[in-house]
Amino acid sequence: MAAIAPLRRREKPKGVALALPTIVWLTLFFLLPVLIVVLMSFLTPIPTGAGGELPATLDHYTYAFDFYKDYDNNDRTRPVYFPIIIRSIWISLLTTAACLLLGYPLAFFISTRRNPRMRQFAMFLIILPFWTNFLVRTYALKSIISPEGSLSTFLAGLGLIQGELDLLNTREAVIIGLVYSYLPFMVLPIYASVERFDFRFVEAANDLGANDWRAFWRVVLPLTLPGVIAGFILVFIPTIGAFVTPDLLGGTQGLMISNLIQQNIRGTGANYPRGSALSVVLMMLVTIGVAVYLRFGDREAAR
């Protein structure tokens, strides 16, 4: 035993040394930039727009969450950026819900195929879009749903619409684009969860008098819930910070918080502190999503 203790003491620094490059990398390229953004969010913007200066202020957070006087409209108050923050959350929730409604039956269907080659081919089709650049796929979708695109031509040919399809530059177009882009992130974890599911539990539920619908709600869904929660996080977090899709498909109707950040950092009236404050708000929203996963996802996985 006396010989083992020195050996353990010698192995400890070796593990720290192996982790040191990762610690340095995360400190330089994650923690330090986040700290700079947080500090910048409390500064006063300088006239040139490229930076901030003292004194410190909370006006940028007030501008994001509070209301301001509209003297041209009977002294009423109206929100500034807050509606777009709410819109970003709402679009992300709708996108996640749509991915769940589409992804769960699809993952369930694929995982229950008895032919292994069929399952492999189906999963290949799910991940096939990742072989193409995200920007290229978004431009392709834009050409499809544009007023003169193939979808409008197809629906007009069937007599389902009159004239052109007025879908581009709307919130609906943003949701369609996000669902198209992030549906695989919902399918993959649910597929892995359903594939591990023992269907003898369903047979036992049927033997005890439960029909298929009740067996699904009381047995299948609770036991596959870790995959659902993981899929929720994998879709909600990237969609709430989406930039390319709302920028190309949404126009002013589909503006999201990431577009506001870009406008404050690179726009004509650049305001780095305000853009940094919006970035901090976005990080807070993402942190809430991660906290939900850590609170419920780990608990369901441990059952």
C-alpha cells in the first residue's frame, strides 16, 4: 500500500498536464471573449461606434427589456427590442415543437424496421443534408419558396393557389427553414432512445388492459423521454441564436435576436455595448435551456 500512494501522486500531475492544452484553449477562445462581451455590455458607446468607454451604465439592458416614451403617439409606451427577443423565443419553441411532431414518428418508424439495411439507409437519408453547406441549403430553400419558385409553380399548377406564393420574408418561412435545417438533431437522439426501448413493456401493458394509445403515453413516451429532452435542447439552443435563416428567409418579419446583434455591431449606427448586451441576453437564454436539460434530462436518464 505504501508503494501505491506515491504512484497515485505521480499520476495526478500527468492528468492535469494532459488537460492543460484544452484548459488554455477554452480560456483564450471561450472564457476570455465571453468576459470581454460582458464587460463591454456595461460601457458607454463611443461616437465612432467601435468600442465603449467609462462610465458604466445599465442603459443597454434597459433598452433591451424596458419601454420608452413614444411622444408622437399620445405619450404611450412601446417596447424596443423586447418583442424581437420574445419572437426569437417563440420561433424557437415553434420550431422545436414542429421538429418533435415530425421527428418522433419518423425516429420511431425507422427504429422499428426489422431490416438492418433499411434502418441504415433511412439514417443515411437523415444525415445526408449535412453533406451540403448550411448556407447553400438555405439558398436552395429560398429559391423553392420564393414567389416565382418551384413550390409556387407546383401549387399554381394544381389550382391550389391563385397567383404567386407569398411565403418568403415571413415568420412562417423562417420556421420552415429552421425545421428543415434542424430536424435531424431531433431525430437522432430520439432514434437512439427508441432503439434501446424494450417493446416487451408494451406487450405487458396490453396484457394489463391498456390499448396502444394508453401504452404509448404511460410506457413508451416516459421511457424514451431522455431522447426527447436531448432533441429539444439540440434544436432549441441553435435555433434561438439562428442568424442565416432569418436573414435570408425572414426579412423584417422574421427578424431575430442574432440579427439585432449583427445590426448593432456592423450596422451604420454601430453600438458595440448594446450589441454586447443583446449577446449576453442570448447567452442567458441558452443557459436557461442547458439548465433545463441538466435538471430534467439527467434525472430521466438516471431512471
